[in-house]
Amino acid sequence: MRSPNLWQSLRLLQRTSYYRDIPRHSIHTATSRIPNFAFAFDIDGVLLRSSKPIPGAADSLALLKDHGIPFILLTNGGGKHETERVAEISNKLQVPLDPSVIVQSHSPFAELVKGADEASSLENKCIMVVGGDGDNCRRVAEQYGFKNVITPGDVFMANPSIWPFSKNFNNYYETFARPLPKPVDPTDPTKGLKVDAVFVFNDPRDWALDTQVVMDLLLSSQGHMGTLSEKNGRTDLPNHGYQQDGQPPLYFSNPDLWWAAAYPLPRLGQGGFREGLEGVWAATTGGPSKGIELKKTVIGKPYQGTYEFAERQLLRNRATTFGDATDLPPLQRVYMVGDNPESDIRGANSYRSEVGSNWHSILVRTGVYSGGEPAWMPQTVADNVQKAVEWALKSSKWPA
Ligand SMILES: [Mg+2]
């Protein structure tokens, strides 16, 4: 005989006078147990599909909130600040959510504002932000704390000859371009604009301009726009001299090559831009066939760095909820619920936790995955997010 539906039991429990109107922290006391597990949910294809809530998603989050079980929303999406994104999701699901529960593909960039030390801090350095609508991503970067942020659009409006074909987009760039902190100096470029880091925050809207400007910086000396490093191509130097002359480090968020949109077939994602740039880089430098790589940092699922950031965020949220009590049980398990084997499942399976937690991958059938043998095998398959949560709670023997 099938055991009683755990979901129903939990909902029933909540409706009893025992739980009603009890502040959330009292519930932990009532259950006399702090969960040693947590959840990470992908958003698209798990909680929402084409911006519409997936049945059971809102109930699942509400239930976890009621029980004080920590969770984060871990998405490769981006282009908006976390507060804006979380307000949208709260509104769609009709579940109040705090901005601290969301980790977007570019969220970890915020840690580079201060860096590991003063020397590595980018707070007051000039950074270039690429991608996104208008300069939304510049404003996200500024909200993170970067104080000197430019876009390829700013460079173009001040120097239209840098990529003449973008004149067709003048009306677009006029809406947000700002004056550069320093001009590109044609007589002595080393006195002009210098860029200290390049961040691809979101899908570029003008791939060609963005490719040109990023290539200019990668081939420059010290990140000065308008220069060309004399080290480029020198076979006596590592990487044939490429990116050996103080050029700005290059960061990418969201490695997804394809994404599911309204069009019947998947569309090229941010990973598509990266592959395009890699191709231009290889054609220019000789590329991998000559042992020359494009040095860059890629974050977003399935990369380790993103899962590390997500786990730190979960631990911070846990400490906020339960206090920094020394008897706080260690976080032993995180259930990663996702619809994409390539990113969600692969990332959870290969993640090695800094605190020794175990990430358990659960693949749902409400998004990208449509059956058959997935490219990356999950530890559990569930029909939808509600079933996934139900299974996980049972597996963690919750409530005790
Ligand atoms: Mg997804």
C-alpha cells in the first residue's frame, strides 16, 4: 500500500493549531530540530516556464519557508539586479522572497568589488561591462559597488570609427551612453582610457561591436584602448606573448550555449558569444593549434566557483535564520533541483564542497529535459519540483 502523501501530511500539520500563528523561529523550537539540509532550485523550467508558474512550485517554496528550511534560487539568468529579479519572481509565484535567496550568473562578480585584498580590489578601477539591455548591467555593477563602469556603447559613441557599422544603432546607444572617464588618446594612447577588467554580464545585443572592443583590449598593452602590445606573437613568451602584457582579465557569466525561448527551437545564449569570440581569437592568434589559449574566467552553472558562491550564500542565510549558535549543525546536504542536465545536474554532481556538504542532484521533467537518458545522470528524477521536494524531505526524514 502506498504510504500517505507526505505533502498532504505536512500541509495538514501546518493547518493544525499547533503551528498556526507561531512565529517561524518557534517552529524550529517546536520541532526541536534545525535542518541539516537545504535546497537549491533552478528557476526556468523548475519554478517558472515562459514566465508562468509551474504547478506546485509556489506551494513548495511556501512550505519550505514555513518550516524554516533554507533554500536558494540558483540561475544562469541575469541582466537585472538581484532585488529586481527576486521581486519579479515573488510576484509571479505569489511567495514573498528575500533578495538573499537568489544567486544569478553574475552575482559572484560582486565579490570582486573588494577582492581578496586592496591590491586586487576593482572598486575604483575602470571596468567594462558587456551585454544586457541598454546599460542595465552597468547599473547592476554599480549597485554591486563598482564605481567606475563603462560599456562598449560609451566607447563607440565617443569614437564611432572604432566600429563604423554600429552607426545604425546610434539611436539605441544615445539612450544610455555616458562620457568616458578618459578619452581614447590618438596621439599617446598610454595617457588615455585604461580598462582594468572586462565582464560579460549578460547576452551582448551588438555582438560585432562588443567583439571588436573586447579584442582591442585583449590585444592592447596594459588595457590602454588604442594600443597594440608588442609582446603579441612572441614565441619566446608563454602563450606566444598573448595576454602577457597587463591586459585586463576577462570574465564571463552564464556559459549556456543555448537557451529555451518563445521560438520553437532553442536560441544561442551567452555561451554562443563566448564561442564566437574564441573563434575570432583563435583566427587572430593561431589559437589552440599553436598552443595559444584565450585566458578567461567563466562562472555560472556548472562551474565550481558558482556553486561555491551559492553555498557561501546558503551558509550566510542559515546563520541569519538560526543565529551563529555554535551548536548549529553543519550543512550536510543540499538538494539541487534542476531541469538542465548540462548545467544543473553536471554542476551538482561534480561540485566539491569547501564545507564537506553533499550536493544531491534531482532532475525534473518540466523544462529542458524531456525524457530518455540524460547527458549527465542525476541521482534522482522527479516529475516536477513538488515531487522533488516531497522526495527530499522524506529522504532527510523531515519532520522528524
Ligand atoms: Mg532551467
